[in-house]
Amino acid sequence: MSEQSIVPTERIERAILVLRGYRVMLDTDLATLYKVDTRVLVQAVKRNADRFPTDFMFQLNEDEAELLRSQTVILEKGGRGQHRKYLPYAFTEQGVAMLSSVLRSPRAVQVNIEIMRAFVRLRQMLQQNADLARKLAALEKKYDAQFKVVFDAIRQLMAPPAKPKRRIGFGSTQE
């Protein structure tokens, strides 16, 4: 693939979240990638609502939006017009694919191609990890407990690293 990417792959991969059991991208992230206002994206979707069933797109509830807000800085502090007037929309892989039919710009088409490739890479990585886990379980059954320590160590290496918890509040200078 000698083509130059118009959006960094890492940027797309960071924007893919898991909500309600779906891998999704939020309307704000998609609008940024397409270089359109979020309200323009949402208007285009609402004008074509029949193309976006609930397994393609859904609106977050207040708890989900608050959880995302607390995990990421998606709202700026203060000022009029800084906060969203509606809850964000989440688009599944199929919903993102459908967006290219309602946002008809050449950039939308190119960005969608790159997003689809990112979703495929993510699926492949998850499948490879699942295959590796199955093979490890088969080996563990085949060999007795003498290798249990080795298998446990391999499982720990396969596990995603735990995110360190940030301390909240003020600490003493002696910590």
C-alpha cells in the first residue's frame, strides 16, 4: 500500500470505543475526521434516519455520556456554547460505512475507507488473540501441572496492561 493516509491510523484506532457491546465511534470524532461540524453530521444522519437502524447508530444515554465525559476531556470549561445540547451519537462499523452515502464529499469517502481498514485490523487482532488463547488452553490440557507456572506467565503477558489509577486530591510532600 503506497498510498498516503489522510488520517493517521492511530488517531482512528484511539477513537474506536466499546459501548453496549459494540465497537463504535462517536459523532464528534467522526466529524473531526471528516472535517465537518458535528451538527452537520447529525443533521445529515437525521435527514436519512431510515439508513441508520439501532444496530448502526444509537444515542448515548446520560449515564454513558457522563462516564465518557469523566474518562476523557470532551467538554471545555465555561463559556456559552461550550457544552453539547444533546447526547452524543455512537456509530457502529456498519453505521460508519453508511455515513459515506449521506456525506458525499471525497474526504468522507477516503476517511471511511481508512476507518473500515482500522475496524478490520482490530477484528483481526482480537481473532489472533482468541486463537492464541485457545491454543494455550489446548496445550495446558495436553501437559500436566508441571507447566502450569509457564502457562500462567504466558497468560499474564497476553493480558492487556492495567491502566494505573490516578490519585485524586492533594498528597503530602513526604509521599
